Amino acid sequence: MSEPVVLTVRRELAASPERVFDAWLDPEMARRFLFATPDGKMQTVEIDARVGGRALIVERRERGDAAHRLKYEVIERPSRLVFLFAADPAEEGEWTRVSIEIAPTETGCTLTLTHEMDPQWAAYKEQTRKGWTMILDSLARITE
């Protein structure tokens, strides 16, 4: 069996760990950065922010609706969030794991996002990194 593909994206933010953490679980904040693209129109942001809870985020894009599903495994405010992630059309076994660690700094916090993917998704590693980088850039804009 092959090892999972692991990518890490780190971002310094000039906002408190609490503000950054809460943005991931608040539907009004999440709709402004989580899987939001410059030309898309957010359709659905449903977040059941509890361990075992789920989220559905759907954005209308030029090529159709892009749905993203999350299942929360760990919620430790304000330092750690872990969720399973799938983009439609995903089967139950195609979930990947995303871990977010938030550490306070003198000027705000450092967010470290780690995405573990099945080796079958190796060809999408850099595209996935670019997507998370865009998301974290948007997160910085709305929290700083």
C-alpha cells in the first residue's frame, strides 16, 4: 500500500487565533473564503459545528455547481480543527483529511493546514496546494 500524499500550507495572520478559528465554523464568515472563487456565486453554506457534524458548501461556477462536504472529527477552539473533506461527486470512501493548527504569535497567529490524500490524488497535489493557498489568502483578507 502506498503512503498518503501530504501537503502543508502555512500562513501568518494578523488576527487572533479565536477570530481565525471561528471563521472556519461560522457560515457567514465561511461563505466569504471557504471554497469561494473570484467568479463564483455562493449558493449554500450549511455548517453543523460539532464533532460528528457535517458541512455542505456549494458555489455556482461557470462550469456548474461545485459542492464541498466536510465531516468534523476534532474541534478544539482556538487551536485545532480536523475534518474529513470530499468534493462532489465523491464516494463515501474518497474522503481526505484536513488538519488545521493555529498557534498564537506576537502579531496574531500562524495557521498550518495539512491535507492528507490517498495516493490516487497525487497528480492533484499542486492544484490542491494552490486552492488552499487561495482560501488562506481570502481568510487573511476577512479576518485581518
